[in-house]
Amino acid sequence: CLDSGEYIAVGKKCDGVFDCLDYSDECNSYCDNQVKIFTNRLVFHLAYILGSLATILNLCVIIKGLKNYSGLSTATAKINESFVLVVSSGDLLQGVFIVLVAFSDKFFNKSTC
């Protein structure tokens, strides 16, 4: 323990139970309860921005493609538009996933310390 200077068994370190009055057996850089998904704030903000852009822009592409699909006359044009819709749907899901990861890092990553 940092404040009192007493020693505890190695097995009691990082076990989820506070054995030291200053919590130094659980709240240190060696315990896994301090892990964050985004340690760099720039990466965290980029995840929000790029994930949001991917979600919004691909949603626009999907809506536009669905509106234009019925007006396509040839089978080749319909197949091409179908491929665009499939790729846009996958990119939309990627954007939603990135936003959810950033959201969970912000609101659900609770430390025990």
C-alpha cells in the first residue's frame, strides 16, 4: 500500500477487492480496470466525426438509390445500383459501429477507482 507502506499478498493485488485504505492495490497501472478503448482524445473525436459522416452520407446514398431504382430501365443499371446499395449498406453499418464504440467508451467505460 502506498500511503501506509504495508505489504499485501500478490494474489490480493488487482483482485477487485480493496485491501489498502488508499486503494493502491486496485487503482494502479498494472490492473486491467483502467483500460480505455481510446487512449488518445484525437482518435476518439475522429471516431465520432468519421463514424457520423459515414452513417449520414451512406444513408443519403441508400435513400437516393432506392428512389432512383424504380426508374432504371436496363437490367445492367439495376444490377449496378444493387451493388451500390449493398456496399453503402455495409459502409452504413461500419459507421454505426464506429459511433457505438466511441459512445460506449465515453459512457460505459467505468473504472472501479
